[in-house]
Amino acid sequence: MNENKSPIPSNGFLESLIDLFAGLEQYRSPYAPTVQAPDEMVEQLVQNASFKTGLVSATCSLPPGPLGLLSILPELLVIYRIQGHLVLDIAALHGKEVHVTRELLLYCLFKHGSAHVFRKVIEETSLKILIRPTTVMLFQSLLEKVGLLITKTVLRKQFARWIPLGGAVVTGTFAYFDTKKVGTTAHALFSKEIETWNHITDLEAE
């Protein structure tokens, strides 16, 4: 009897996510603002990051069965790190790296999965982005909501691990296009004016 068949995100994984974002906050992009619109450079960065995440996901999906299941959560952390660096690089090209918060990083990484999760933290209009900062506890609460989104990804990857070779193609393709969406979100977001409020958001008031 296998009681740990599904590698669902645990508290340990959420702690790893917090550590990941702490590491991303220390990342300094090698890119600088461009005089002209950075569309071409952003497109190249997104393409490179998409290829990397697709390769990581496909490679980690090659081991079949239980061995492959063990690699799912570490794989996701690597993918999120690559995507996080992509977001910061795009912000730097737009001259807005200083505006990137943990909340904004989460928004770029997971908006396309479920934008409503961020409705109390990020307010986006056609011209402006408004960021409401959170406390440590409230940020962890936001991560827990994101964890539910990650669970869906884990279950999909779990199923793919039992499909020889074909599963690697599926997960690699998904990671590729998922990173494309992250890049598109970041590029569109940093093209706008960004404003940060000092008011702490109460995420727990549903």
C-alpha cells in the first residue's frame, strides 16, 4: 500500500518556494534599460528561457514510474527559478527592476493560471499596475493559494511520468508554452506605470 503516491506540495515545498523568492530578490540582472523599445531582446530572452524550461521538464520526465515522481517538485523549483530570472531580466530592460516585489513576481509566474488569486494584491489597468505590499504571514497565505494551482500541475506531471517518452514530450511542451506566457505577462506588465502603496493588504479577509 503506497500512502505517498501523489507528490502534492507540502509545507516543506512552500518553504522552498519562500526560499526561492528570497533568492530571486538577491538576483541582479545583467541587462540594462534600452534606448529603444526592448521588444526584440525580450523576445529572445523569452525564447531562451522557454527552451531551458522545456528541456528541464522533458529531461526530468524521462525516468518512468516512482523514480520520475520524486523529481516533480525539484523540477518545478528549477523551472520557477528560470522563469523568475526571466521576469527580472525583462523588468531590467524596461528600467523597472527596482519595482519588482515578491508579489509582482508571483503575479507574473501564475497570473495566467488564476488571476483572481491576486485581486487583493495586484490591481492592473490598461495603463498602470498598483501593488499592495503584504506582511510575511500574508505572503505565505498567498503562497498557499498558489500551492493549489501548483497541485494541478503536479497531478498532470504525475500522470505524464507513467507514459514512456511521450510523457516527456508533453511536460516539456507544457513548460515551454507556460514560460512563454510568463514572458508575455511580464513584458506587458513592465510596459506600464508601476505604483506601490504602503497599505498592507489583508489577504485573509475573504
